[in-house]
Amino acid sequence: MRRLVIITALILLGSAELRAQSPYYQGKNISFVVGSGAGTAYDIYARLLGNYVGKYLPGNPTVIMQNMPAAGGIVAANYVYGVAKPDGLTLASINPAHYFNQIQGNKEIKFDWTKFTWLASSDKSEHMLYMRMDAPYKSMQDIRNAKEPPKCGATGTGTSGHYIPRMLEETLGTKFQIVTGYAGGNEIDLATERNEVVCRSFTTAAYFAREPYHTWRKNNFVRILLQTGRTKDPRLPDVPLYHDLMNEAKTPELGRRVATVMLGSGELGRPIVAHPGTPPELTKALRDAFMKSMADPQLLADATKVNLEITAVSGDELTKIARDVINQPADVLDRIKKILAQ
């Protein structure tokens, strides 16, 4: 009898050791939430990464994509921050400019921007402003001098469709009428085709990545009025740089500092985050998996096929940027609050 007990104990011990050695993600599903609608650039980037990240996680979990675009993606950010469990099984691709909503004290915000577990980003996003070709605004000077401001579409506050025009008003003296409430970028583009709005600000990468923009460029449906990079995108050689436009407008130093903070979202790119309580060992595994995914030759080939640019940004770098955009002098933050409240 005693021998049987010993044998049973050894078997149970061996089973426990085997379970302990099994990779954490083995047999599990990861829910990858996307804070924008299906078919948007954020969605396309996230799905591309979702196809590969499980390959580089120990145990090779299944990654299930879920779109959660409500409130310009705020619902998705709130969900991964405070509703999902801190078990490394729920990730989210969030809007990089939601820190504006936190600076404003938006009551819908249920997160602390600096406390997300920052995992990776697939690119650094410069921005641009398109305008319908038949609209009477051929340059930023035309907008500044216009008696009636152009209507630009946006999903909500804290998105580039909202904060870029407001930033231009502050630094260049332009004026825009921003129409919010669209479900996503696709709906804004459709509204542009219907002439409900005539302009939209969003990323340059998205403009060159998908329809309807391929067709728009072919048909000269829109013109690009500015780009935010420090150097011109080679695909937009005749489009003025925002930095040069500020020089022409003699933008004061405070305005330039405000612009630097507001364009920090471009440095964050298309960030992927997890719950702030995610254990360090899972954080490291996820960060490593995303960086390895973005170096995978097949992923890069897939990205090229759909005109996506991959510029990997590490979780450590994102963490620093996220803190920097929040930890600003009071005069800068106060000015940003006033701009976004308009």
C-alpha cells in the first residue's frame, strides 16, 4: 500500500512539473481589440500583426481580432485598461492621441495614459490634410483668408481629424468647421465623396495604403495641403511642410511647443497596449513577439503587397514618449486644453 502511495505521488509530481513546463500561452486565445472600424489603416496594420505575433509567443496561441471603434476608440482603450484581465490575453491597438482627452479631463476617459503596458507600434505616423479638388481652398493661405471655413470630418475628439485642424488654427491662424460623430474613417471619406465635408486630416501612410485613395489620386479628386514631417515625403514633393508654414506665419514659441506635444501622437504611431497590471514576464514575452513579428520577412513582404510601411517602435520607447507628452509645463497643457475645447 505504501509503495502504491509513493508511485501515485511521483506520478502526480511529474504531471505538475510537466504542467509547470508548458508555455503559458499554449492552448490559449488572445483577444486583439482594434479601436477603429474594419478596413481602416489601424485595422489593417493590427490584423497584419495579429497574423504573426502568435508565432513568436511561447505556446503559439490563437489570436482573435475584434473591432471596437465606438467613441473614436475610447471604448477600446477603456476596455483593455480597466475591464480586461491583466493576464496578457487581451491586447488593443489604440488611437495614439487619446492623451488629449486625458489632458482635457474628458469624463469618458477611464485610464491613465502613462500606466498602460506599452508593447509596440508598427510605424511612426506623419499626418496630412486632404481637401476636395473642387473646394475653393487651394492652400492654407486660402483657408486663412476664407469667409466661410471648410468643413472637415472627424470621428471625435482625440483623433487626428479633430486635433490637427485645431492645432492649425492655433499655429497658422486658419479656421475650420469640424463635423464629428462619424463612425470611422471610411464614413468620413464617403461623406467627402458626397460633399457633406470637404477635408480630413489623417496619416500619410493610410493615404498611400488603400482605397479609396488609390482611385482618388488617379482621378485627382483631392489635393494635399500640408504634411507634418520634418522632411518631405518623396511621394508628396510639392506639398508644403507644416514646419515651414509655421515659419511663414511667424508662429510664437508657445505655439511651436504646443505643436510638438500634439504631434507626439505621430511618434507613438499605431500603439499596441495591454492592461497596466500585466506581469513583467508576460510583458517581455509580448514585446519580444511583436518586435520579432515586425522583422519577419514574410510579414514585411505581406506589408509591401498592401502598401504598408513598417517602422517598428519598441515598448520601452513608447513608454517614454507616453510620459513625455503628458508631463508638460502648465502653460503648454492649458493651451492644449483651450485648443481642444473649441
